[in-house]
Amino acid sequence: MHLKFRKSRMSKSDELIKLESEVVSPNYAPIPAVLSKAEGIWVWDVDGKKYMDCLSAYSAVNQGHLHPKIIGAAEDQMKRITLTSRAFFNDQLGKFVQKLCDFSGFEMACPMNTGAEAVETGIKVARRWGYWHKKVEKDKAEIIVCQENFHGRTTTIVGFSTDPDSFTDFGPYPAGFVTVPFGDLEALEKAITPNTVGFLVEPIQGEAGVKIPPTGYLKGAHEICKKHNVLLIADEIQTGFARTGRNFCFEHDNIKPDLVLVGKALGGGVMPVSAVLGSKEILSVLTSGSHGSTFGGNPLACAVGTAAIEVLEDEKLAEKSSELGAYFVEKLETLSKDMIMDVRGKGLLIAIEFTEKAGKAKKYVMAMKEKGLLAKQTHDTIIRFAPPLVIKKEEIDLAFGIIKESIEEIFTKL
């Protein structure tokens, strides 16, 4: 007897999605595009379909996918040495951190890997600074945070999240955090006590839907923190490295935070690289043995990070982000007010929020995906657009055409 086996009708994408759903924990709900190749602002799936990337891995690919200079630096370093641990010196760390300090205007940095690690490091620094320099009573240090914040996924960080999806059933939660409304300077000052050591804030709340605070908010927060001897800790993990039209978002307010947390685009889309930036006085509280990371400051990460910064400088990506972001917002503002209740953005960190009549955002995201543009909804009714900063004006025109066509097609069927 000869058995005839019918060939699977599943596409390669479907097969890989099925495999992933069977073996990978279900803590993400990805858009169904199985990506296998990328270049610049473009990505391709395993079935050969081409898409414009308008998410940039949540701003981790500001320099574009597979930037030749960054890939070249990685390849060169991989042929020599990739990991030493901080038990020894390496020939890349000092040069990288000096480059990062020169670029950011800070004296010192503590290198880590992920953004969440940078946040955890910032929390430790602020608390120890509070005990050593502000003379806060032992184990009483408090850090003020904002409602709708997103600073990462560790147990400490989700403990001060206000998003139930982030914190539900992960307790008990650590003490020492006080929550105030984002953008409310009066509430910030009212929350400060003698035990307050820091105010941790995103200059723009990306995950909350590109929420931009009132003009002068960060400057006002800076003044309040100085008045009360509190560290202003700016989480620039998503907003940093030219995303908002300046090297860092805090520059729009002409202030300098006490600590700045960076990551994502510092790795140039190649690997996780993060850091905490600050003065020597503040960061010197991290004494030998009090903090560390096996991979933090590894030679490969340092080579990649150095090249990532050089690309931002050489290609003037902050200026491009400012100019093209304003152009993109201007085009999006022409969308019907029946469909779109708000368009907001700074640089190339942009969001549109749908009206109640238009409904939830995911159906529009899926329509855009079918037409060759990848974006992601957040908080049900918002879509964030954050393409690589190497995007060109004509490509923004193409993106807008897909966005407009997709939204109008779905909206007319409601």
C-alpha cells in the first residue's frame, strides 16, 4: 500500500508562528509578520514580502537595520575579543564610555546591557546617594514616579507600574516608590518629603501612547528637584539618541538631569547596550563589589556602541528627526477628525489616537501590515509610529499613503 501525503497548505510564516506558539511563553502578542531579513528602514518576512518598519524595535534601531558602519565594527570586534567580564580591563570600554560622555555632556557612565538594568542601576544609585550625601534615614529612601510610566519589566519596576497588565500577580511589591500624575508639577512638589531621593520620569511617555507633558514640565521638575535636593532621573531609553529631534529629549527644555538612563539605540540594533549617565560625585557611590554585570561593558558591546553614536553624529540624525518628524505630523494632521481625535509627536516619535467611532487600533494596524507597513497599537486606541531615523521624505510620503488608505478602508466599513 502506498500512502500519499498531502503537502501542507501552511505558508512558511504560518509554520513558524505555529512553532513559536507551541514552545515560546505567551508573554507577547506579535503582529503576524515573521521577519527574516532587514536593511535600512525595510524588513522582509520569510515568504519574501517587504515591509516598511515604522516601529524600529521600540526605538532600538534609530540608525536603521544593519547599518554598514555598525555591522563593520561588530564584525571587526568579533574577530578579536567579545567578552572579558569586568574582572579585567579591556581595550574598548574606556574609549566607548568617553565617546558616550562627550556625546551626552556627562562626566561618567555605568555601562549595563538592557534598559531595565539601567533603570535598576539608577534606582540603586539614587538610594545610595540619598543615604551617603543627603543623609536620609537608613532604608527610608523614596523615589517619586509617574502614573502610566513604563520603565521595564523587573519585579522592582512593575511594582511601581500603574498598568495592571504589568503588575498583576507579581507581588509582593517593593516599598519606596510614590506615584504622582504625569505632567503635574504641583503634585510632584507636594509628594516630596525629607526621604525623597529621586524623581524618575520619562520626558515623553512612549508606551503610554506618546504622551507629551505640558511645555516646560521637565524644566519645572528640574527646578523643584534642585530646590529640595532631589535627583532628577530622566529615562531616555526610548526618547534618547536623536529620536525626538535632539540628541536627548531633555535638551528641548535646556536642562541637565542629575542621572540619565539610556539604552535601546545605543546598541545600534545589534545587541543590548545600556548605561546610566551622571556626574562623578553621584556615580562614585557605586563602589567595587556593590554593583556589576558580567556582560555590561563587554568589548563587543563597546565597539557597537561607539559606532552607533558615530552614525548619529556623522549622519546628523537628530536634525533629520526634527525636520522629518514635523513633516510626518503635518501630513497625519490632514486625516479626518471623524477618525483621528489626536496626532502628537516630537521628532520621529509620533502617535495617532482614534475616535470612539473609529474604535480600537489593532484592525488598522493589521490593514497597514497587509499593505506593507509595520506599526504597533498601544492602549487599544493608539498607534505609535517611530521609523528608523534614516528614513527619507519620499518614504514618509509612501508611509502616509498606506496609513491613510488603510484607515479609510476600514473606517468606511464600520
